[in-house]
Amino acid sequence: MVVYLVQGWFPANTVPFWADVVLGVFVPRILILIYIYQNMGYENVWFAAHLLVLILTYFGGGKGTHRRYRRKKED
């Protein structure tokens, strides 16, 4: 994302520049979802893939994360 910012290669979008920078630093996955939605639509497989990864990441990622969390909590 930093390379895209420096080179000015951001895809065509309606997001203001300050939002590009803030979202790119703090929540780049949401910024990528916005770009995909505006350029390819929500029925694209890439939109679904990035949305799925966003949801999995937000809710902990899977059983391995919960297992490690419980093990750490018991120690």
C-alpha cells in the first residue's frame, strides 16, 4: 500500500485522499474491499475472498488461535 501511495497507483475510486491514507494505515483490508467494490462490483470472486478473510481475521482466525489463547490463559 505504501508503494501505491508513493507512486500514485491507487485504483480509480471516490474515496478522498485522506481516507486512502487513514484506511491504508489502520484497516487496509476495508480499503481493498472498497476498491474492489468500486472497480469490479460485489459479485466478483475477489470481493468475496477478501470479505471472508476480513471476517475470519476479525473473529480470531480459527481453532488454532483459540487453542493457543486458552493454553496461554491457563498458564
